[in-house]
Amino acid sequence: MTARTLITVAPTGAESAKADVPALPVTLAELVDTARACATAGASVIHVHIRDDATQPTLDLGRLRATVAALRAETDLVVQLSSGGAVTDPEADRLAVLDAEPDAASCTMGTVNFGTDVFLNRWDFVVELHNRMREREIVPEYEIFDLGHLAALHRLLDRHGPPYGGHVHCDLVMGVPGGMPGTVQALTAAVQMLPAGATFSATGVGRATVPVLLAALSAGGHLRVGMEDTLTFAPGQPVRDNAQLVHRAASIAELALRPAMPVAEARALLGIRDRRPAPAQAATGA
Ligand code: KMH
Ligand code: ZN
């Protein structure tokens, strides 16, 4: 068990509408402000989905590049782009996300029902994503929505080798309607199936947020929180902003005697290649 807790913030996602959730960061300026506040609150990784001028989800490469550059210039956070996008995004666009040269990217390990939609992740697509990330020295976070996705991860690593950086890090996404539930039992089963030496974070969608957070900490795991997954802070109380969720996660991690992990330690744990401009590297002694 690591002594500290890596906290990832997933501030936006592709599913909620700005009109319904005014606090959702959808412009680059809102995203950068959010990233700064979440870094101060204890996050070390940001999982990024972006929106277009009409606040709709987009995988536009120019915008992705500008987003990576801005987050790198304004924060120290590990910049992890979503390769999952929205359920409607074509595979070619999802692969092209890597052209924006993020530090890390998500890599979902199989298909899952996603409410009334289907989040499609064909085996050949997953292999292509994994291999391209390795070639480009981008660290994957393997997104696990169901136990079968862990069986697929074992197969992927056996057949195609370890990811760039050599360390396997998974994110258990729990409580999606169609995926594994956000329960202690499901989390325990998933943890038992992790590849040897792998680390994990967990995120519980909606009502599963706090139970999954507590279970993950107890099981020695790390945390992902944010408005991609959680819009209600407590019954009847909408989330104020992403930093509120990060602050709660960091406070509970502190109570559990596994305080939030500094960014430099998260970079080392995940095996991130440092793409920050030289002054930023010097400032953190990297
Ligand atoms: N928006 C979901 C369809 C990821 O970012 O890689 C996929 C998702 C997973 O959020
Ligand atoms: Zn996502």
C-alpha cells in the first residue's frame, strides 16, 4: 500500500450539459481555473474531456493541443486526455487524441453498456490504443468498467507487453448503469484480479461516490473524483465545483493517514515522461 493517495480529478466528462450544470468547466479558461484550484486542493492528475464553442463534447485536435499546452503552462498536473470521448466518437478520432501528446491517456479495456448507450471498445481497437501509447511514450490509465475488463487487461499485457513506463495503473469506474456496481464486494473482486504490481484508483458514479471512495482507501487504492462522475455533493446539495470534491477526497485520505500525493511523486509512480518546459522541470527538481 502506498503511503500517500494519488488523487485524479475528472472535471468535465462528455455526458453532462452545461445548461443543466452551470458549474461544469467547458471553456479552456474554466478548465485551467479548475485545474489550478484542484491542484491546490490535492489533485495530481487531471483527466480531460473538452467541449467546443457550443459546449458540446469534441475531440478536435487543435483544441486538444491547446488544452494540453495551457494545462502544462499553468499547472504542474499530469495531463491525462480521455481517449474514450463520448459514446458517439469514431475510433479514428479517439486514436488521434494521442497526437496532442499528453502525458497520459485513458485506455478502456472493453465494451460496456452505458445507460441506454453502448461504450464500444473492440479488442483490436484496444490493442491499437495500447501499442500507439507505448510507441509515443504516453502512459495509459486502463479504465475498468467491469470485471471482464480485467481479464482483457491480463490478455493485453501477456500478448502485447507492458505499457510505456512499465507500471500498470487502472481506474475502476464503478456504478455506471451497465457496468459493475459501486460496492465493496465488486471493488474487492476487482482488486483481486489486478495484474501483479499494478496500482488502482476507483471512482464511484453518482450515489456510489462516497462508498467507493471509502472502500478504495481501505483497500490501499487511489482516488478519482470530479464532476464527470458526480454532480450531487450530498442529498439535495449540488456540487459547487470540482475543487470541492477534491478537497473532500483529500480530507478523507488525510483522515485515513494516507494524505494526498504530491505531483512529483505521482509522476514517478506512474512513470510519466516529463514534457514540461525546462523551467518547470527545474522548479520541481525533476
Ligand atoms: N465518456 C465515456 C463514454 C474515458 O474517458 O476514457 C467514456 C469515458 C472513459 O469517459
Ligand atoms: Zn472520461
